[in-house]
Amino acid sequence: MLDVSRGPIREALVQLEREGLVLVRRHRGATVARLSRGDLEDVYSLRLALERLAVQRAARYATDQDFLAMEAVLAAFDIALSRGPSEKEVAELDVRFHDLIYKAARHQRLYHCWANLKSQIYIFLLSRNVADPDFREITVKSHAALLEALRTRDETRATTEIEDHLRGAYDRVVRGYSAAETDSE
């Protein structure tokens, strides 16, 4: 019907399953995975460890071009804020900013770990954005402070900024989960 063979569809579903976004059951098909509170804990604890390393390395190895690219994302945030962005747009900008940090870290295996988590983090960012009406301003200020720490090559401050940034994002996502989900995990 869509003029697409089964092979690429199967490969896409395997990739989505590997990323934790799809559940594939034999003879039952594929369904979209609901990321649980336990998934949130796993992803954010891993993300915190990875991002600490990423910002420490980015503080050492980022170039002026890396900083300009991060500034461009912050400018896109400002433009989006002026017209009232969607949660999806802010989540995409958020992921793009962090992607640039990982690239600036100049560590291929670290970037590969980030790439494998990125889609799940995106889903959680959407949850955070919906859960917290102040996410737009909080996100921009936090990213700007992180960029400033990176630009001044202050690893300690960059580490503190990313820890605070991720703790705040985690807290906002947790508020997005219902009490029933929180209690049943």
C-alpha cells in the first residue's frame, strides 16, 4: 500500500525497539512503549553521568565554532519564545543544544552513548514541557548559564550547571507523572 518493502520497516522497528521506544512481541506486532517512572530513573541517572563527562570535556575541547553553534540554538530559543513555541519545538531545541555539547566533547564513544539515549530523553523532555508551564524560561536561562561556563572553560562550574539543569528537568518530569504511576513503580 505504501510501496515500501518489509525489510526497511523491520529494521526501523528493531532500531526503535533498541532505543526503548517500541515493544515488539512475536506474532502480536509492535506497540509504542510507555516510558515508566523506572525508565525515567534509569535514563536520568545515566544521562547525569554522561553529561558530567560531556561538559567537562567540552570545557576543554570546544572550539569557537562549537560555541557559535550553541549560541545559535539559544537564539532559536529566543525567537521561538517570542511567538509561543510548542512543547515539541522546545524539546527539539533542547536536544539539539545537548547534542552540540556532546560533539564539542570530542569523544566518539560518549557521543554514541548519547545518540542511543537521545530519543528517550526527547520523550521525557516532552513530558517535562507539558508538566511545567515555566519550562521555556527555565530552559533558556539554564542553557545560557551552561554555555557561559563552557565558554570560560570552567569545568567545575560547567559540572555544577549541568547537575542543576538535569536535576530541575528531572523534577519537572516527575511532576508530570500521576500519583498512581509514581506509587506503583
